[in-house]
Amino acid sequence: MRETVILASSSPRRRELLTRVGIPFEVDAPDVDESCDLPAASAVEELSRRKALAAARLHPGRFIVAADTLVAVDGRALGKPHGEEDACRMLRLLAGRTHQVHTGVTVVGPSGEAFTLVDTADVTFGDMSEDEIRGYVASGEPMDKAGSYAIQGGAALWISGMSGCPSGVIGLPLHVVYLLLKKAGYAF
């Protein structure tokens, strides 16, 4: 049986992805300062590292997996919306365009050594009318998602293309988790 890892995230999507590939885990998402003024790809790298190291301090000698995801359009990071109008604003920015989804993953091994990689995918949205944007936001789905959408949910209606890792767009690129866990000595 595989060793249980600590998932330093309360995201139900990350839990679902790890479950899907059979990696046993416990959730312990320590509270960390998520303020970061770096560009999106660098920010997710830094934030995943902060989360993993905070969890590693609480669980020494264990395998830790942490991640952070940001959507970026025109080089501007879009985090989680601060309300319905903010979600509408973000979706207007994404409609009819291609943007990037950056997910940083950090794994800390039992020795305390940390390994980090950033996965980037390009996602293209088709056009969205104002009524479609408002209807999608009214569904509530966008409210806790980076960039105000879930590719695995209702937003799939407007996703016209993607280049990159689908699980990375959801919030945890499984191929990166696999590579980093192996590098940290995890036995698959």
C-alpha cells in the first residue's frame, strides 16, 4: 500500500484529483500569507512553496503536496473573484480570447527537501454574451475559482480549445505531482 501524503490544500477539486489516481492523502491546509506581487507564474511557485513548507513544519518526515493556481490574461493575474461583479469582469476579460492557467506544485519529502515546478496551460474561451456571463455567475460556480470559472463545470460550454494539462487547469497537474513525488523518493 502506498504511503499517505499530506495535501496542504482544502480544495475539493485537488482532493478529487488525488483520489482519482489512487494517491492516499490526509488534508491539512495550514493558513499562510497568500499576498504576493510577483507575476502569475512566479507567484504560484512561491505560494505553493509557502503552503508546502508550512505543512512540512507541522508534519516532519512526511510527504507534503501543495499547489496554487492563477489565471493570467495579458500578463495580469486573475485570482478568485471578490463578488459577483468581479466575477463578471473577469469573464468579460476571458471571453473570446486565450489566457494562461499557471499552477505551481511543491512537494516536500521526508528529508525536508522541497521540489517545485510550474505547469502552464493555454485555455481559449469562445464568445460569451452578457446574459450568459451573468447567468453563469448566478449559478455560483465561479465564486471560489481562480479566473471565475471551472473547466470541469458549466464553463465547459464556452471552452473552445486548450493546450496543456487538463488537471493543471482544474488546479493540480497530476503529471507534475507524480514527477515531484518520485523525485522526493515516494514509492509508486
